[in-house]
Amino acid sequence: MLLLSATSLLLAAVSAPLASASAPGNGPVKKGLDFHAKQAGLKYFGAATDSPGQRERAGYEAAYSQYDAIMWKSGEFGQTTPTNGQKWLFSEPQQGVFNYTEGEIIASKAQKAGLYLRCHALVWHSQLAPWVESTTWTPATLRAAIIAHIEGVAKHWKGRCYAWDVVNEALNEDGTYRDSVFYKVLGEEYIKLAFKTAARVDPHAKLYYNDYNLESPGAKADGAKGIVKMLRKAGIKVDGVGLQAHLIAESHPTLDEHIAAIKGFASLGVEVALTELDIRLQTPATAANLALQKTAYKNVVGACVQVKGCVGVTIWDFYDPFSWVPYVFSGQGAALLWNEDFSTHPAYVGVVEALTNKTRGRGKRGRRGASLILN
Ligand code: XIL
């Protein structure tokens, strides 16, 4: 579901272009973000992307060829996630009627380009098909609907997803469970059921719990740890925690806070990934807030590099005009690394610095070559 309005379109229109750094732009780059990430010991640096029909912003068709060149051919990205196409709304719009078209557009491009695919998201309260919320469920019928949904969707992409976000955003800010249709009917059992079913259907995919505001220690991060422990205790496979990392330039966490949060999850023996990274700022962008954004990107990516167990970073699209931010957070934008004119934000350099271990000379994960790469 696109969240568009005339006001938000206007806001987006005034948010760019911005001050730029280099323009890795059109062709393959020798040492893109994914190259640096792999040198630093991560599995990937990726960008989520949408099927053109679902993109946040229409009227940008003229930019597609340059956009596609960066997304699929530049070497900047070694991974992608379909931002919308695999969600319940698209994949099972009516009960028992499955549609893989939108998700498949991105999945097949990823395969062709040799990119890791993170799959997103099986059970989530938002962007649900309307029938899920309008049906009067009993525990038995909702259980069956969850199982059927995961059997359909996860089976379709079986063997192609590096990871699945099995359950997305199940928690409130205080670490208690969100009162979703799933929770109302089944309590925390729905989380167990979702992971159990996903493990049966696609045993090789890494199964993640994914949420926002897990990037610093606190009640919500504790809640997410509770989910991992609850699944473990029940003998159910859980492999990772996804930190969405929708952050704010003007009030970003410190490097140490990020490190502590990531370590908190890694110490449970699950892997961690930054799954939807973007760092929004109050538009218009200025030298000052772009500098804050650069530090914020450097901190969070640097923390991932420095904590063993953090496997990769995904930015939530890479091109500002296709970011969800201006449509949801009024007056904010410029959250990604590429400006409207395809030049890059100062934060691009911040990410490269983080990946090449210039964040700070501490806590190195002792990974191959990380400190030797200087550009
Ligand atoms: C967003 C998409 O980017 C938008 O296009 C859509 O309209 C709403 O959802 N957390 C998630 C993502 O897990 O799926 C959301 O993506 C952003 C917040």
C-alpha cells in the first residue's frame, strides 16, 4: 500500500537535490559498498527496492535506467529485499488466492544479478490483506490461515531467500506484545506457529524476528530478546534478529549504544542484520544535518562491522525520491545515500569509512583485511 498524499508529494519535491559528495553514478564501481562490506567480513551491503508499480513516487520513469544501473549492475549492492511485493497484501490478497507477481519482479532480478535476497515479511500487522482483519477468527481458523499463508508464500520462494523476516514488528515500545489481530486471537502462540511453519517449509532460510527501535538497549530490545528466548525454549528454530534501523539524523544513538544493542542479541547466539536502514532528517537538508546524518550512518554501520554476529546491512532503497520517509514522517526526508540527481550524500563517505574500519580503532572483529583497505 503506497502512502501518498498531495502534501507529502510536495514535501518530497522540496527535499532535493542536496549537497553531494562523489557520484558513483552510472557504471560499475571498482570498490562499491558491498565490496567494502565483504572486505570487512560482512556477508553483504544491500539496498531494498520496489517493483516499479509499487514505488513511492510516480513520474520518475526517466530516472529508471540510471537507478537500475546502480541497483543491479554497479557492484554497490550485494543484497536486496523487495520493499513491498512479498507482503500479505500482495501475496495473498484474498484468502487462498496467492499472487507472487510483485515479489517475483525483485526476486528474479536479484537472482539474475547474483544478489542475496532477504525476504520480507510473513506475519505482520501492517499491509495485511483486508480479509485478515475483517474475518472473525477462532484460534483454530486463524492458526490454519497463518499456516496456509506461510506454506504458500515461503514455499514459492523456497531455497531463494537468504533470510525470511518471519514475524515483523510484534512489539510495543515498552517491550510488551502489540495488540495485533494475531496476538488478540492467539497470544504469543502465533509467533511460535509462524517460526515453526517457516522452518518446516524452507529449512535453509535464516529465520528472523524483525522490528524497529531495537538499535539501542532498552525495553523493546529486551522484548525482542524475550522472543528469541521463548522460541528457543520451545525448541523452535530462530536464526536472527533484524534491526530495521529507521533512524533520525538529529537524534541518533552513539556508536557505543549500537554496539551494546547488537552485542545483546549476538550474545544469545543469533545473527543480527541492519535490515531497513535509513536516517531521516528535517528537510531541507543543510550542511549541518547532513553532517549529523553522516555520523549517524557511520555509527550504525560501524557497530555492525565491529560486532561479530552482525552479518549485513540493507538500506531501505538507496535513492531519495523512492524513500518511504517523506510520505510517513511529515517534514522529513533525504534519508538515503543517493540524492535526486544521483550524486551521493556525505553519509556515503561515512558508510565507506565505517566499512573500512575508520570508525574508531577498537573492538575490531579481526576480519580479513578490514584495516588495510584505505579507499
Ligand atoms: C514500507 C514501504 O517502504 C512502503 O512503500 C509502504 O508503503 C509501507 O511500508 N517497516 C517495515 C517495512 O518492515 O516493510 C516498511 O516498508 C517500513 C517500516
